[in-house]
Amino acid sequence: MAPPDRLERVTDLLLVLLDTGRPLSLREIALRVPGYPDGHDARRQAFERDKKLLRDEGVPVATEPIEGDDQIGYRVDPDAYYLPDLGLDLDEQAALNLAVAGVHLGEPIGREALSKLGMGGRWPRRGAPLPVVDLPLVDGLPALPALFDAVRSRAVVGFGYRGEQRSVDVAGIRFRGGHWYAVGWDRDRQQARTFRVDRIEGLPVAGDPGSAAVPDGFDADEAFSRDPWHFGTGSAVEVDVVVDAAEASRVVTELGADAVVDRADDDSVVVRLVVTDVDALVSWVLDLLDHAEVLGPPEVRAAVVARLEAVIGAGARP
Amino acid sequence: MSPANDTATRLRRLLAILTWLAQEGEAPIDEAAARFDLTPAALVTELEMAACYGVPPYSPDELLEIIVTDDTVSTRMGTALARPRRLSPREGLALAAAARALLAVPGSDEDGALSRALVKLERALGDPSVEVELDTPPLLETVRGALDAGQRLAITYYSASTDQTGERVIVPRHLFASEGHWYVDAWCEVADGVRRFRVDRIASAAPAGPGPSEVVPDPPPSGPTAGPEGDRDVTGTAPRGAYVPGPESRRVRIAVDPAMVWLLETIPTAVAVDGEGDRPVWEVFVGGDAWLERLLLRLGPDTLVLDPVEDRELAPSAAARILDRYRPNPS
């Protein structure tokens, strides 16, 4: 007789573990699931391989202490394994599938997720191809899923950032300008803070579910300040910058039309920025080369001039 | 054993088929096979085997009901292996982020189905508060419209790597967002080749008649990140996003202020090389003088170009040029 297919053994194991109301010892499992070798060591080895396969596939195989000689039992809690049906209508399923097709996450993880929800396999193509969006998700961002899990389980997280240990109640995760950010309440600083996820050092360590204490009225969108020149802690100053036609369109796209206070016939624009970090603003203005000029206030204009003179001075040194 | 047929892959595929089939109720064998990249015979074999799984004292029917006829396969909703399963944090994040990202693309959810799907998904995930913002350059819709209609566009384009504004006629081929910006790969009639343009640097765009009737097959989009600047020749090169060399491109080695390393870390092509004492040394791929000028000015005065030494002149001369705006010299 041909040896039983391993897929059959693994599938049966999954069925038995799901169906049992109490943890089963390996001996009990071997009685119910055909295909395990007879010898104790060989059986243990085969079972451990199957258990690892199931866990690698995301099946929550729990290990629990039991009475008796075997001491350890195994089961899969159906509540931890199944998702309540989302009740997605057909058009909603199609829309989610399009999102997964159009957004490149750097790996097939979106497809795997759809499969678990009953939307696996290929979808027929229809209509014009959508624009494609690249979202860096897991490549180089091991902290991101952990932060996501912390937000949904309302758990406080600890992580290293700029060489310091932070303890943060994360209120939300935001993607902007090509980067992921975590927005939350920094417990040690007692302030709303934004952290760039790719600069988090190591893996965040989450506390118990429900341990987060985001202050009442905390607004993640408000806390996630719009622009880098807002990240500073100085007092806010309004800065006017004139941008010529070559860069005007891009700058207005970046800042939003609300920032425009004047438009000239030559298609240049004057934009007004609320700045708490003058260095960050100077950096932003210099990125526009001679297509932009700070009009005022004088101290910010002076900061730009000082930076330019320092660069010229450094170039003159031997 | 080939990776496509190892046990984990087969289990994953079996569960995917059953969970899908449970929602469909019944499906033609051909359709189900095509959907999961199997031949009809392979699909039938796999499902017929699975129909025999299940162990006493539970009858297979209770756990796993699969019916294979001559033309169709079906299963029953609610059987143990056909119910939707919980998502891992990575999977949940992937789905929520993908939906959010597409919603951030103007005009992508006109019937609202994606928004409704997202509400249901986020409720099941525990309201994780994930948001995705994408730029919406004013001419994005114009470019997308031309792409969908196969139209030529006459554009005014500012190239940041050369600091030049010019007129071109382009035929858009691919539109994509990467690293916070929208790009369009398009046939450029001036250059007679495929070029990449950053949409927010297109200052104006006007329809210029139908594009060529012969449609060049699209290369499959691939690769994560975006290229550095918008106007490189991308014909047959590197996946979207990889660095695309141009005539002025070169490697430049710089020593920087340690406090400014974060800025280099945001540049996809920048790599740290050996440090000199306490001054980190980095190598960047430079597309054009103007691009390097911007970088050096932002890095500040404590930056030294190590190689090529001719590039040491760039930052001071750019600084002097900008300073002219602040101190107009009457001449």
C-alpha cells in the first residue's frame, strides 16, 4: 500500500485539532489521525514537522498542559482560527481584489490574505488597467506589522528610536511622501509624537491588549503634522516663499492650494508656511535651488543667507 | 519535489479553493482550475482526494463536503476547511493598506464598493487606523485620461536633474506612484524613446491627437521604488524604480556631518561606505549636476566631496547663484 499522502495527514490533523474541545496528547492524536509512524521518536518527529507546517501557514496550534503522563496537549481554538464572515458583497470583493492587484506591496501577501477570505486565485481582468501604487510594506519594515497589531489590540509598545527607548500609545499608522509613520502619545515626553517606521530600531515590544492609554480627544490626524518644518518644537512663525514657474506646480501639489497667497502673471506663486523648525524649512527651500526665495520674515531670510555663505566659505577652504 | 507541489503549498491552495468555492457554492471545473492555475484534471484529482479526508468518528461529510461532478465542483458553506480564516497582522495590514492606497488614487472608487469593503474589513480587524496619502498633482487626471484613451500629450516639463524646462510630445504608457510621487513612463517623440516623467513636474499638458495605432505590449510592472529623476531613458531597462543612468550620471563619494546621515538614508541609491574618523562616507548615484547641487546644499557646509574632485565646485557655485536672489547686484 502506498504511504498516506502527507497532505492528507496534515489536513486530518488540522480537522482533529479544530474539532477537539480539549487539548489532545500526541498519543490521542496518533489514534485519530492516520499516517503517523509507530515508533515514539519517529512519531514525535513527524508530528513536530506537521505542527511547524501548520504554524508557518498561520494556524494557531496551541500547546497546553494536560493531566496524565503526556503532560502536553494540542488544539486549535476555532475562535482564534476563523474570522467572522465579513459579509462582503460581490462588488466589494471585486474592489478589494483590484486594490490588491493595483497596489504593490513587495510580496504576494495581499493575495494570501484574499485567499483566507475566500477570494483567492486569479480574477478576470476587466476595464483599463488601474494606476499602480508601490507601498513599501514588509521589505525593511519589520516593525510595521507589530505596530499595526498594537493599534488594533490597543497595546502600548516600546521601541528604540534615535538611540533612546520610547514607550508609546500608538493611535494610528500613516503613509505619506513615500514613508510609513506611527503616530501616538509618547509616555515619557507626555507629548504627541510621530515616528518614522523605517527608523525604529529593532522590533517593537507590545504590552498586553488594552494596555494603551491614548489620551481622550487625541486626534491622530491632527498630531500627524503636515510638513517636516512642523516637527520642531520652536514657536510657530509664518514664512512667505516665492517659487518661480518651473517649480510652482510641484510645490502647490505638495503644500495644497490653501498655502498659495499670491500668483503672478509669470506663473510664479507665493506660498505661506507655518514653521516651527527653521532648519527643516531652509533645507526645503534650498532643494528648490534658485527657483525659490524666502521673502520674510527677515530672520528666516537671514538663516538662508547664512547657510549659503557657510557653503561658499567651506568651498573656499583648502 | 517542486516547490509548487510541496505539502504547505498544496494545503494553502486547497484551503484557498475551498474557501472560495464555499462562497460560490458551485463552479464549473474549467473556471475553478484556471482560477487556481491548475489543469482541470489536476484540480479534480486534488479535490477528489480531499473529499476522502476526514477521520472517524466524524464522517467526512460533517467536516469537509466536496462534490465533484463531470462539469462542476461544489462545497458547502460552513464546512470546517471552507470558512474564512483570521488574517495575520501582516496580512491584515496588507489588505487595509492596499485598499487605503487605492482609495487615495482619484477616481478609483466611483461606485463606492471599495469604501464599503474597507469599512467591513476594518471592523473585523479591530479598527486599526491605517491611512495612506498620495500626492494628487493637478495634471494626474489629464495624464490618466490620455493613457486610457491612447492619446498623445504635448507637455511642458521641468527636469530636476538638469534644471531645464522643455516642451515634449509624449504617449503615456504606465502611470504609477512610488516613494511619494506619481510617475508616468511614456514614449517621448523628441527623444524617440521611452522616458520617465514625474507628474508633478509637468507644468502643462494638452491633448495632441491620437497616439500610434500600433500598441506596444506593456512590460509587466515590477520592482518597488521609483527612479531618482523623471526624464531618463527607461527603454528595456531595469524595473520600475531601479536607477536609470543618464548621460551625466556618475558615482559621487562624499564625507558628511554625522547629524545629516538621515538625509542620505532617504535616497534609495545612496550607500554607506567606510567612514573617515568620525565623518561617515557615503556614495550616491548622481543623475545630473542640479540634483547633486540640491543634495549638497541640503547636507550643509560640513560636507566634502571626496570624488570626483571637480564636483567640489558645485555647491559653492550653486550657493552663489541662489545668493544672487537675496542680494541683487545692480550692474
